[in-house]
Amino acid sequence: MKIEKIKGFRDHYPDDMEIRNYFLNKITSAAENFGYGRIDFPSLEPLDLYRLKSGTELVNQTFSFTDKGGREVTMIPEATPSTMRLLTARKDLPKPVRWYSVPKVWRYEEPQEGRFREHYQFNADMFGLDSAETDAEIVGLASTILDSIGLSGIYEININDRFLMEYILKDLGVQDVSGAFSIIDKFKKIDKKSFILSFEGIGAKDDEIKKILSLLGEKVDIDNLEKRVKKVVKNYDDIKSRIDRIKKTFDLIKLYTESQINYDFSIVRGLSYYTGMVFEAFDIKGELRAILGGGRYDDLSKLFIEEQIPAVGFAIGDAVIELLLKRQDLWMRRDKKESYYICNISSGDDDYIVKIASRIRSINKIAIIDMTHRKLASQMKTASGFDYAIIIGEKEVEENALTVKNMKISEQSTVGYDDFLLRLRNKSE
Ligand code: HAM
């Protein structure tokens, strides 16, 4: 019986994993440069954690089951609720808290370009402050990450504010704000007719729907935000301070990146816990689904404790990143470690060979010992993919020496063991 891989899941071989890890390391090191510390949590959580706050759409996409103890559990579909559980369990932590994580997450979605049923997801979140500065740092970190992996110029970030949207929707007379958010979230995925029908389904009137549509059509330059909002709300002064904060956030984000940042009323995010700024990054050509997404979720802590803890963060999946980097011809590792392939044609002086390999590895370079006992020509063929070949035969063992060939310039010489160590030591400095 042939057992196939489950639909929507991926296998990763070393050549692929090496590049994936290289980019994940770049991402995590950018977060560490901003002072974010890594956390981790279980892959399996109580389903209630998501039922209560992520929203029904995500819960419908979970890989969940009842365990042998009768508990309803799920493979985590996202990291935010677990992160909040960790945070609220530790009252002693000085705020603000800056954390990141890189879990695998699972969602029963229709597999498509950049979307799978299992993916690595980098998350970064900051807790304890609610301000334009913190919102800007989170968007700034997101763009710094995209810039650091080479994607500057090919992405844009679209931002909206759920607080402002809620105000506008209520001001227009829409009663079911969360229903309205779920429909707006699908604005780009459904046609205009279905959009209008869905809004009618939650009791919105024709003129309300018209005004909502007038906002969603195109991205807005931040300098025109005030004008656009004034057109739809009855009393602009009631919401002026929020617009000022959004403008300040935009000004601050520009200190982190030169990338295109737009105001976009159609970004409301599918997850239901967001309360303030929300944002997503897209490829500029608009061909792919979101590269990353996040926002402010100040009320989620109340699911765990009485206290409200301001929170803002985002997540980025490995799959769209891989697609974009491949399209740009950037899916490769640039900082390859120096590598040595040790060809063994001696009659088994393992001591000497392992000693050489260990010394090379001790300065964080790659050393691979050929263990096939093939002819030298065959071993050298394999060595051609490495920076250096080291040849150890009877003569080298006897003389306590090594024959080293620089494979790039095809230059070969025999050096004493101590001289070789000296050369290695110079490289490690
Ligand atoms: P999300 O928008 O559901 O947000 O997912 C964030 C990112 O994860 C997406 O932009 C995409 O890069 C990636 N992603 C999501 N689903 C898939 C999939 N099926 N296959 C591949 N990649 C995928 C969240 O998950 C929030 N918890 C983010 C957050 C953190 N908000 C605050 N802090």
C-alpha cells in the first residue's frame, strides 16, 4: 500500500530547509535587534481558546478533535491566543513586553499559491502600551523584516483602524458591526452584487451600503484621510483625535521604511479580536494573498484575566515569502559557511581524519568526511561542490600533513598539520 502525503502539507529536504532556515534566521534576528525575545508554546491547545476569540471562520478551519480524555483540542491555527495566555500568566513581567515566536500552525484552508494547511509562522507582539509609537514600531518591524530579506520595493503595506471603522459604521446606522467587518473582509474576494446582498442580509439600507462602498473602492493617501472621513460622518470632531493618531502613526512608520504605506478602508482582518490599527502587506502587483497581517487587540487579555493589557502584533507565513523570493530570484543562501570535504585514501587512520574534521568544525566551518573508500577521483568529484578538498593518504598520515586543494582556483599544496591549524586559527579571528 502506498501512503501519500496529506493534501496541503509539505515535505522539506535539506537543500530547501537550509534556505528556509536562512530566511527565518534573518527574520528572527531582525526581531532580536528590536529587542524581541523568543517564546514557545504547545502545538495542541483547548479548542475553546479559539472558539472564544479568533472568530468562527478560523474555528471552522481548525484541525480539531476530542482527545482520549474527552477534551476538545486543536492543532493551533494561529499563535496570538497562546501568546496572550503566556503573557497573562506572568504578572511580574515589566511592560512593555516584546516577544516573538515561530510556531508551525495548521489551518484547513483550500491549498493555493502561498497557502497550505501547515506553515511556519513568525509572530511578533508588543504588550503594555497603546500608542502611535507602538503601532508604528510593529509596522516598522514588519517592513524592516521584508526589507532585510530583499523585498523592498515589491511590497506595500495597507493600514486601517477598526476603532475608526466601527465609529463610521455606527454613525452610518449599521447595527451589526462585527457582521459588517466579516463582509468588508471579503470585499476583494467577492463581486459587488454579493457584497451588497450580504450587507442587506445584516439589515443595512441602500444609502448606508453606498457610503460604505464609496470608502472601500481605492486606497487613500494619508493626507486625504480627513477629507474622506468628513464626507461620510455626521460630526467629524467626535472622531478627530483618532484621525490625528492615525496620521501620527503614519508619520512614525515612515521613519522605519521607504516602502509604500497606504490607508485602505477595506482592510479589517478576518480575526475578530482586533480593536484598533489593522494592517496587511501585499505584493505590489497584487497577484498574491497577504504577505503578512496584524494589528492591535487590546481586549484579548480579558479572556484570561480581569485586566486589560494593550497588545499589538503581526504574523508572517513562510509560504508567501518563499513564493515572492523565488519570483525575484532571491531564494538562495548568501552567507554559506566555508566547507571542507575530506577525501580519505589512507588505510584507515580514522584518528587523524576525525581530529582534522573536529578542528575545522570547532571554528564553525563545515567538514565532511568521505566514508565510502572509493578511488580518489570519485571522492574528488564529490569534493567539487565544496570550497576545499583535503586529501589524506598514507603519505600525509606518515608526515603529519594534509594535502589541501582550493576548489575554486584549483590550487593544491601539502601543508604540515600545525601550519594548517595556524591557517584555520587566522580564519576564525
Ligand atoms: P493571519 O492574517 O491569519 O493573522 O495570518 C498571518 C500570516 O500568516 C498571513 O499573512 C500569511 O503570511 C500567513 N498565513 C496564514 N494562513 C496561511 C496558510 N494557510 N498558508 C500559508 N501561510 C498562511 C494571524 O494569524 C494573527 N494571529 C497575526 C497576529 C499576531 N496578530 C497579532 N499578532
